[in-house]
Amino acid sequence: MWQDQAEIVPEWKDAIRNRGIDCNFLYTGVPGSGRGWGISFQLNLKQLSTGRNAGSGTWAGAANLYYAVDPVSGIATALFTQSVPVFDPVVCKVFGELEAAVYSGVKAT
């Protein structure tokens, strides 16, 4: 689940990684942060500026439902909006800000 499946099955690599949408930017608001694909979510291959560690998983639903699970820090973040269009830039920005605030708050304690 936490291992990049694109690396395990080489013939999937191009199909999985080249979907035409930079989902990592859409899900996190952080362009160029690297992505892989686990069995149940997208993996972040690099640490994000929000605080989320490399190896974390993230996903989004059609109604702008976002979540991320960070097994290194034990932090999970979620934002459920029930709004359209999917990947609304305002909602994506809010999710990035929410995540940054959670990590900042945890570090402060």
C-alpha cells in the first residue's frame, strides 16, 4: 500500500505517471513535489512545504473531498466540502493551508 506501484510493475509506469493532470499540484497546491501510486492512493515522493513527509498518501473525491495520511508523523488531514467543480483551486488552496496549519500546530506542542 505504501510502496510506489509504478516501480513494482514497470509496464504500468508510463500509464500511471502520465495521466495528463498534475494531480499532486491539484491535491496539495504544491507543484513539483513528486508523486507515485500506491494501491489505494497517490504517494508523495518528496517532503511537501506543508510539512507532509515523503511516503505519505493522499486522495480526493469528485465533490472536493481531500485527505492525506502521513505514516512518518502519524498525522492525517481531511477536508470535505461537497462542492463542484472537482479540483476547485480555492478548495485546493484551503486544503494546503489546513495541512500546513496542522503540521505547524503539532510542531509547536
